[in-house]
Amino acid sequence: MASLAATTTVRRTRVTTAAVLDWLMIAASAWLLFGLFWDGWAHGYGLPDSFWTVWHAAFYSGYLAVAAVVGGAIVTRHGAIPAGYGWTTVGVVVFGIGGVFDAVWHTLFGIEASTEALISPSHLVLATGIVLMVSGPLRAAWLRPRARGTLNEALPAVLSLTAVFSLFTFMTMFGGAYSALIAQGTTTSFGTMERQLVAVFFWSALLIGHVIVALRAGTLPVGSLTILIGVNGVAMILMRGHAPIEVQAAMIAVAFAAGIVGDGLLWWLAPTLDRPWAVRAFAFAVPAVYWALYLGTVALAFGTWWRVPALTGVPVLAGVVGLLISALVLPPIPPSGEPR
């Protein structure tokens, strides 16, 4: 009995220690991404840029915070890397190398402008380091099956997923739901329909790709989509910051409304690996609902030159994109041993 009690105490201590590490990583990741989005905001407004800016200070101090959390965790474990944080440790190193690379790159080629800043090789190295770092709590949750139930239990994993998704939407802001053309929400701001369709389909694929991976791993409890879509919407819209305040408020409301409806669908359809039809329906419905709310809000509140065929057809096609992504992540014919 004493041995069993001691074992139980050790397990509880490990769970508590892991939870503390996850939350410290979430806090440090939020600091890092706040600096990144602040830097993106400054670039969007064309403010003078150099390494010595307050937004760069926030960004790189966020990296130091992440490195301190990871390094401290390894030290307290006598050199052992915490479960799920192996790639996070690699990310700390990759980002450090990327920082040196970025300084050399800017010295040789100057400061990038506009979209160049998103596709610069040195910045892509930094982005790789970031995604490896901020995804630590998510990978750790995948190794702890008992922490996958309620939103309260899975919250660090959900916030980590949101951080990963937000990094991808940041790096592809030129072609997503919150690009300057769409987010302005005026009658002349949509640009060519072809360009906007690419943005709609790409963003839908990106969203459902993240959602289905989390769903398959068991880290998508009800409430996750409100956080994922809503928080990402706030970050992207405020970072872009070029639209009138009423447009920004409307788009933020759309993001949270779509997340709430998505969570309702998650609860109602209960998509799981042994209910593939529910996964397909869910993957179709989430992007379709988002774009129906988005385009409906723009058309009714601000006006658009898009006609009814486009306004009604685009959400359906966005849903088809989600459906196809679900077939890639969860194939119709599962590997041997998995439920059909």
C-alpha cells in the first residue's frame, strides 16, 4: 500500500510539473508572438525599421523567454529533455542560428519590404524555429492521452495549436482571410475575384488542416474552435490594422461567431475516427460557415460588388476544400488496424 501511494504521488508530481512547463511555454510563446505581430504591424504602417526597435525588443526578448523556459526545464531534469519538447529544443537552436543569419542577410541585402519580408530565407529560418518552439505543449499533450478530455485539461494544447495556426496565417498574410484587400471590407477592396478565391481556398485548407490533425490526435475538445478562430482573428486583424475600426470590429465578431458555430458542430456531430462521415461533414461545414458569415457581413454591412452567385457559391466551395483536406488527413481507406 505504501509503495502504491508513493507511485501515485510521483505520477501526480510529474503531471503537475508537466502542466507548469506547458503553461510557462504558453506564456513565453504569447510573448514571442506578440513581438512578432507587433513587428508585422510596424511593417504594415511603413514605420522606420532597424534591429533597434521596441517591437524587435519584444520579439527577441520573447525568444529569450522561451529559451529560458526550455533551458530551465532541462536543467531541473538533470539534462533530460521533457517529453514532447525535443523539437522545441531544436527550435531554440534553429531560431538562434536564424537570428545570426538574419543579421548577416540584412547587412548584405538590406531590410526587406512588403511581402519580401515574409519569404526572405533568413525569416523562413526564424519562422521554422518559432513553429518548433510554440508547438511544444501540443506535442506534449499528444503523449499524455489522459489530458485530452475537457477544454480545461486540453487548454495548453489548444493555445499551442492556436499559436501554430497564427504563425502560418502571419507568414501567408498576403493570401488569407485577413489580407488587406478582404479585411478593408469596402465596395472596391476585394480586387479581382480570382485572387480572392485563391485566398479563400488557401485559408480554408490551412484552417481545416490544423483542425483535423488536432481532432485526430484527440486535442480538439468543444470550445477549441472559438479560441482557435477567434484569437487568430483578433491577432491578424489588429496586426493588419489598416481597415476602419467598424470593419475590424465586424471581422472580429465574425471570427468568434464562426468559432462558436464550429464548436456547436463539434458537439453535435461528435466527429471521431470511427465516425468518418461526421469528420467529413464537420470538415465541410466549418469553412463553409466561416465564409458564409464573412461574406454575408461584408455584403450587408459594407456593400460589395460580388453578386449573389459568388456570395452563395464561395462558402460551398470553401466547404469542398475542407472536405478534400479531411480526406488527405483521414483517408477513406484507413491503415490496417485503425477503425473504419
